[in-house]
Amino acid sequence: MLLSAESAEIVRATVPAVRAHGSEITGEFYASMFTAHPELLDLFNRGNQATGEQRQALAASVVAFAEHLLGEGSTPFEPVLARIAHKHAALGVSPVQYTIVGRHLMTAVGTVLGAAVTPAVAAAWDEVYWLFGCLLVAEEARLYQQAGVSPDHLWRPWLIVNRVVEAEDTVSLSLEPADGGPVPAFLPGQYVSVAVELPDGSRQPRQYTVSEAPGRGSLRLTIRRVRGVGGAPDGMVSTYLHESAKEGMVLTVGPPFGDVTLAPGRSPLVLVSAGVGITPMMALLDHVARTAPEREVVLAHADRSPASHAFRDEAAKVGSRLRSFRHLAWYEAPGDAANDGSGPEVHAGLVDPELVPLPDGAQVYLCGPLPFMRAVRTGLLRRGVPADRIRYEVFGPDLWAGAPPTDG
């Protein structure tokens, strides 16, 4: 899919201005769109709107796609496109909404850049947007068809059948279909959306990884309570679920989506996580232990302390079923955690990528806060791990689209 020659020349000349004003443009876009279509507030994460992360992610994605069309992008765009499509499908984004977004986005470009947006400039960037939108609509249609759902028939009622406290501020909810239907097939590492009606009357969706392998007749979702720091508010949905979700309660849940799943083959796996990023790693570990126990696995996890480390004991138990399993943990406050052989090999401080075991030919999976993943990925690249063997999952807007990790 290519830009017309005329548009390519204009986009190349104006990319610097759009990049420099990207967050301002997307801020204007969201404000005008939500004013005209307040119903869309229930589709977007209000926490990410408040922090500005959603604006930054959208701006970075549009600029990255424009550079991709021009052949000037520094990183492959296809993985970013796939990730966006999965997140959109998980929320039930429909083709008609791309028309709404396109209209308000182009209006915002004109509002922010003013007279610089001539009819030719507007037409060129409109072409960029619709090339992007058409790719996403097509990929999302494929995902909906594959899942056997549509944007209008996405959600199902699920019953909470078990609630387990996994660690400080972390609970697992095991769900079974409340409508008598089957548990949908999913791949280890995928997530589902949970839509909740909050006390203020608003409806908010959030994505939570399924933290067990398929085949159990249920979905286990593990949720860490988000506590605001530095004046930021607490997480609305995580707080609600921690305080209100009990056994016997029915939740509204969508089908599984997500592109960071287990690669085929029998190569060793290195799973590196921090905080609630342990959840997809547990699904991968559980699946390998059940289906390919001869596969070599390394699990390295970072957390504040042993008390906040979810699945610490479960990971050791599951890993014991593998032929080769190394389990390591880094704690900012290790306390009296001991290397007694019953749990992970304990280190103090932040994860040191130099100390993460790297079996030959390993596939690496990362999940955790962006600074953590950038640091670990950079360290692994320096140790010679090929970039195409490192995959990552981001909880929230994917800002790597505009700021890929350092490769040096």
C-alpha cells in the first residue's frame, strides 16, 4: 500500500511539523470528538486520557505509519499495526468509528497548524489516515471473523466462581460463562476486556491477561490494584474490581485477543517480567509445562518485595514439571527472602540483564513497565540476542511506536 507520489512529497515535507505538534493535535482531536460523540467516552480508557498517554500513543502511531509509507521508518511497522488491531478488536471498534475519528483528527490538524494546512496538505494527510484506517479495518475484520464475533455482539456475561488473593494488591478471578456457552479458544499470552459499570454511572473497559493456559474450562484473570502516586488518582476499574468483585458476581467480558503469544517450535524460552507483567508469563509457563515439558525455560521476575510477587510459589510448582527450569527474582526490598531452593534465586535491586540466563537460540518475552522493558531489551541486545527474538507485551498505550528501545 503506497502513498501517491504527490502526497508522499507533501507528507515528507510536513512530517516534522506534525511530529512536533503531535500531542497538541491529538489533544484537540480527543476534546472535539468527545464533545460531539460523548458515547465514545465509554470506549476509551479515561485514565490514559487523563495522563496524556493515549494522545502520545496516537500521535506516535500516525507519524510512525507516515514514515513507514515513506520508507523512512526506523522499525518495522507491521507489529505495531497488529497490536493496535488486536486492542481495537478487544474493545469492539467498528468501521464506522474510523469515519468519526478521521473527520475530527483532520479538523484538529487544521486547528493546531493553522494556515500551514493548505488543501493539498490536508488531502495528503487524509490519504495517510485512510491508508492506515483501511489496513486496521481489514485486520480487525479478520480478527472478528476468527473469534466468531462482531463489534455489535462482542460481550458475554461471565460468572466469578473463585477469588484468590495472590499478593499485596493482586487478586485472581476465575470466570465461567454465565450464559451456558463454551469457553472460547485462546492462546497463552492473550487477554480479554472486562467492561464494568462504575458507581458514577460511567462504563469503562480494561484488558486483563488470562493468567493460566487454555483447557481448564474457565478464564483466570489476575488484577493488580493501581494506586495513584505523585497526585495521580487510583485506577478506577482495578479499584472497583478489588473492592466489589466477589464470587457469584457476573462480569461483562469480551473474547480473547492479543498478538504476543507463544512462538511455535521447541527453542528455549526466557520470560522476563515485572509487577503484574508476570500474568502472561504464567500462562506461557503453564502451557509449556502441560504440552512440552522438555522445553527449557528461564523465568526472571522483578517486584517491590516478596510480598508483592504474585505467583511466586505457583511458578516454582509449575516449573518443577519442566526438564530444565531456572527461576530468578529481583526485589527492591528483598527483606529476609532466602535462596533456600524452594523458590526463586533472589537478587536485590533492579533486574540486571547481564545475569539473566540466556540458553542458545532462546525466544525472549518481556512484560512490565516500559522503562523496565527498554532497559532489559537494550541489555539483551548488547549480549547478542537478535531483535526478532525479543517480543514484548505492553499494558496500556504502546508508546514504543514512537520511541523504540535503544538497539545499541
